[in-house]
Amino acid sequence: MGYFDSFSDFIRMGNHGVFVWSVYGITVFTILGHWLGLRLQKRRLVTEMQRLKKRGQL
């Protein structure tokens, strides 16, 4: 087979599973947080630019 004998061995990662999967989780949530933050920032910037354009200041 492969390195792991079963799916549960894969999840446990040789008794390091808690550490390994928590690091993956933290990484995914960090990337998603940054991505969502950038989307919100872009939305605010576009809204502000449209407001300034309507006022003739852009």
C-alpha cells in the first residue's frame, strides 16, 4: 500500500495528527481571512471612488 496502512493512520499522522491538522486549519483560515479582508477593502474603495466621481472630485 502506501505510507499509511489505513485512513485512520493517515488522520493520526503517527500521533502528530493534532499538530499537523491544526496547522493546516490555521493556514486555511488565515488565507481565507486575508482574502475576505481584501474583498471588503476593494468594495469600500470602489464605493468611495464612485462617490467621489459623482461629486466631481475624481
